[in-house]
Amino acid sequence: MTPFTSDLTVDEHHAIRSVGFAPVGLVLGSCVYQIGYTGGYCGYGRSYGRASVVEATGIRQSLYDARMLALSRMQQESAQLGGDGVVAVRLEIRPYPAGGLEFQAIGTAIRADGTVRPRHPFLSDLTGQDFAKLLMAGWVPTGLVLGLSVMVIHQDWNTQQQTANSWVNNEVAAYTALVQYTRQHVRAQLADECARSGGTGVVVRTSTLNHTEWRCVAGQYETVDHVAEALMIGTAITQFRTSGGVGGPPPLPIMRLT
């Protein structure tokens, strides 16, 4: 028996083995990416003193491409090990000492025990236990899906007035619009990726929203652009059928303590 490596817990390992899969190795994909030019959004989208939300397409595409490179390299390692898929995938970003950002994808490649194999190798960020529950309920993962959105809005006069007095309670309309459009956009992208992977739904495990500011100098005035970056990562899933219909969970063994 060939030894394997994994980053699974003992519970995850046993859960995966209980549904007919075995770990074959720890797999990893990395990409060091230099994020330089972020786009000239200073004051863009203003009309009669009011700013509107615009998409930072350049930086959004760079952040997306870097993650996909790391995922594809991890998937290649899984294929070299003869894996049918990868579970417990984690996506991490850290500064690289020589400059840029390192995007890393890490997970455990698994292979089916029997002759029935998945038609296409899959990626999933589900834990070993959740992967087992999914299969027992008659569902299978079709792929890891990612939605990413980066939106920008300029600090206009109205925003300055709404945030100038900390003793007044009021809605900051620009901030509301920024987070609203960013989250709507990222959910739409997630749905598109789910459809492309052949899934009928997504179970989301990661959902983040980060806010930063970019310095903006327009003429003799210096203000800021507000930037929101939303990220959603999940596993696209679909039902599978057997000769008896949709596969259901087997009986749950119970040991009475009394």
C-alpha cells in the first residue's frame, strides 16, 4: 500500500473512507502575482457632484486569475496522483518577501475505491464530514466555484457631509451603494460559475467583504476613493440518481447508553 499525505483530521479521514473514497496525497498549487496598476478611478463616475459605483475590472481580473492559476496547478497535482477530486480546499493569500502576493491552494486528493469513478475530477472546499454527508444524501460536488467583485466609489461632497458629524445618526448613501452593488455582483458571478460547472446549486463556506481606500488627487484637492472587495467561495453540487431513484442516506447506527 502506497503511503499518502494529507491535511485531513482523523474524523475527516474516517468520514471519507466511509463513503468509498480514500486519500491519495496532499496537493498544492501556488502563484506569485504582482498587483501593480490598479486603474485610474479617481473621481470616475461623478455626475453633478454625486459619485456612482464603478467596477475596478483590472484589479478584479488579476485577483481572479491568480486564484485560478493556483487552483489549476493543485488540480494538476491531483491528476498526477490519480485522484478523482480534491476535498477540504483552502485558498490563502500572503505577502511574498521579494514582492507581490502569493496565492496558494491546498487540499487533499481522494480516489474512489471501486470501479465507479466520477466522470470529471472535481474540486471542493467541503470538509471530509460534509463531503460524506453530501454523498449519503444523494448529491455530488461538481466543482469549486468562486465569485469575486471589486467596486469603487469616489468620496463626493454628499459623503463628506454625511460622515462629517459623528453625533448625527444617518445613512451614508455612498457606502450603502458600494457594499450593495459589490455583494450583488459577486453573487451573480457565483451563480454563473455554478452553471458552467454543471451544478444546480452552491453551498458557500467563505464569504468576505473588505474595504480599503485609494488616494485620489484631482487638481488642487485631495480626497479618497472607497474600494470594496467581496469574495465568495463554495462548492457547486448536483443530485445523482441510481436505479432506485435518488440515493438516500443509509441507516444511522445508534448505540444506546442506557
